[in-house]
Amino acid sequence: MGSCRASLWPSSRTLCTGIWTVVVAGLLLVAGALSLATSGMAVGPDEVLKDAALEKRARDISTGLRCVVCQNQSIDESDAPLAKDLRFHVRDRLKKGDSDEEVVAWIVERYGEFVLLRPPFALHTIALWLAPLLVLVGALYLGWMQVMRQPATAAAGPRKPLSEAERAKLEQLMDEGGAAGGADRERVRHDRDP
């Protein structure tokens, strides 16, 4: 019996494909569970502030700042060395007595607004905020145009059969078409004859 490829039974290929699908799905599930279990663990014990109120403020600020290395994680979730440095700066500024807004402003001053996971609604970010709405409106418009392009005859029902005069005119045009017209004429005769 051996491997899946050397099997003589036709149903065994389906069985092997199913087994490999289950194995791959299981591995993906385990990898996903591990990544979820480790997310949020980026802040090391040595980084945690002793003052619980300051630590909560630091966490709140960190979840709103983007890791410029990872780009889709906050610095609170990222294991990147730069994210660790940013978390240190956030906690250091809080220990020095800065307000949350001052800490964020200090980080933005050095890294730009890109570091904000929720950029402000301003003139220079208006395209970022309005892009999803514009895409939705564009998609609705294209869908409406597609519906409007449908021929009116499709809604009117089935086609009417050709009249005798129309059939005669069609036969004449097909006879004038030359050698290629013969095959077309046979197809038309076949289509119109019951």
C-alpha cells in the first residue's frame, strides 16, 4: 500500500488529500492559537511600572501607537526592539510627569503621524478617512451602471420568432456571404427548425 502516490485504489487519493488537508488545517490552527496566546505579551516584566495607574496609562498610550517596524501592530503588542524602545520612552515620559497628550505629542514629533494607529481627522489625512467611503460609492455606482447596461429585451421576455419576410431577408444576406455563409445558414436553419 505504501505512500499515497503509489496507491492502487482510486478512492485512496481522495483519502490522502483529505488527510493532508486535515493535517495542514490543524497546523494552521495551532500556529494561530500560539500567535494569539503570545500577542499582548510583548511587554516584558522588566518594563512594567510599579505604579498600577501609570502602567495603565502607559498601556493605553502604547495601544494607540503603531510599531514602525511591524506596521500592523501597536508597540504594546510588538516584540521589535524599536517597539521596546518606544515603550520605554512612553513610560519614562509618564514618570517625568507628562500628560498622555504630551507623551503622544513627543513620540509624534520624533516619528511623525504615521506612528498613530488612529490618525487625526485633518486636511492632510482626509483622503485616508474618506477613501473607504469613496470606494463604496464607486462600487455602488459601477454596480448600478452594470444593471443599467442590461438590454431592455432581457426584461421583456423571450425573443419572438422571425417573420417570413425577416427569414427571407436573412437567407438572402447569408447567400451573399459566400462560402463561409453556408455553415452559418445551416446553423440558422437548425436553430429555427423545431
